[in-house]
Amino acid sequence: MELLEDAVERMLAEDIAVVDGWIPDATLEGLAQRLADLEDSGALAPAGIGAGSGSAVHAEVRSDLTQWWEDEPVAAPERAYLDAVRELSAHINRMCFAGIRSEEIHYASYPKGAFYRRHLDRFRTDSARKISLITYLNRGWDAERDGGELVAYTDAGAVRVAPVWGRTVFFRSDVLEHEVLPAGRTRRSVTGWLR
């Protein structure tokens, strides 16, 4: 609980919070296996830009592959992750009166060379997204060799976050522009938004 409170305070003060070790390793292993199975079966689709029927694939802007979760997933690792995310939402609501009531989550896989140009996570026509949340599933990641860093543009300057195993980053969706640098090998995560 103290870990989450400290992280929320960091987000409020610095626009971004990076937390290592928040999600248990067994949950991370289960999520990583689910994502690997989706990759192997060809179930991931090129990610789009925009909301709803206005969503379109623009490979010059982003080149990752995704699969959205059900609102109430049945797989045990996804349920465990969702429980942790809802605990974080409760902390944010208590500390910030954010009014978070739901979440949307997807798996993201960046094949070698994939990227996502600088952007905000808030749609022009929908302001429901309050907090962006990413948990990384990359063992043995070396940012110098493998690239794929998240670069967040804060008022204090650019913050680079290496997508290492078990690291979670979260930030305000309407404030923090960010990008994903090209990945030197497949880069995996669970990405979501608190709404």
C-alpha cells in the first residue's frame, strides 16, 4: 500500500511514476506466457490510432501489435493484474478525487524496429482516459542494446524509461506527451488506461 501511495505522490509531483516490483513475478510470468501465445497464434493485430469507428492503422506513426482484453477477463494472470490495477485506481481516487470508474487494457508487442511517435493518450472527442499505465514483460532488457525506451516529455525535461521486466510506469493521459523509441528486439507490455 505504501508503495502505491509513494508512486501516486511522485506522479502528482513529477507527472510520471516508475515502480519496480509492484506486480508479483508469478502474475508477470502468466501475462508474458499469454502474450507469447497470442504472438505465436497470430492473434495480435496492427494497432490503430483514434477511437471507435474512427480508428485507423498508420504504420508511419505506430507499428506495434495489440490485442484488447475483455472487460472481465477469465485468465488467472489477467484477473490478478486487473485486481492490482483496481487497487491503484482506488488509491488515485482517494488521493486525487480523480473519479476513475473503469479501465481498458491491451497486450502490446513491438517487433524489432517497431515504434510509436510522440503523442498524448487522450482522444480529441473523448476525455475519459485519466491515467495511462504500462507494465513491461521483457526479461534481460538492455536499453543501450535493445532500445525501445519510453520517452516522456515532462516540464522538467525528457524522462527515459527502459522497458525492463516487472517495471510499471503511469502518468496523466491528458498531460504527458510520450513516445516509444524503435525496439532492437521484440518488446512486450500490458498497456492500459484508467477511465
